[in-house]
Amino acid sequence: MNPAKALRLSIVLFFHIFPIMKERKIRIEVGYGLEGIIPDGKAGRLLMNRLFPTFNRISPI
């Protein structure tokens, strides 16, 4: 697959963990090619319903 096309069809998750401040942040970025399939609302629901609960179980502060 062409590397440029692979970037357009990708989802990137960013996990920022700050143990001293007891703070965590999760961000999801969707490639241009998937914006029609995974719009912002669906990505937000994915974070709230799946990733946040799992992340809290795995890495409680």
C-alpha cells in the first residue's frame, strides 16, 4: 500500500499520562480517508464508551 494512502486510512490514539498531577488525556485522530466512516461524533462515542472505561480499569490513578 502506498504510504500516503496508509496515512489517510489510519486512526491514531494519543495517550498522555501525567502521574504527578494525577491527570490523563486521550485523543483520537482520524485520517482523511476515514472521516466519512468515523466522524467526530462517532470517535467521541468510541472514546467515552470503550476507551475511557478500559483505560480506567487498566491504569487507575
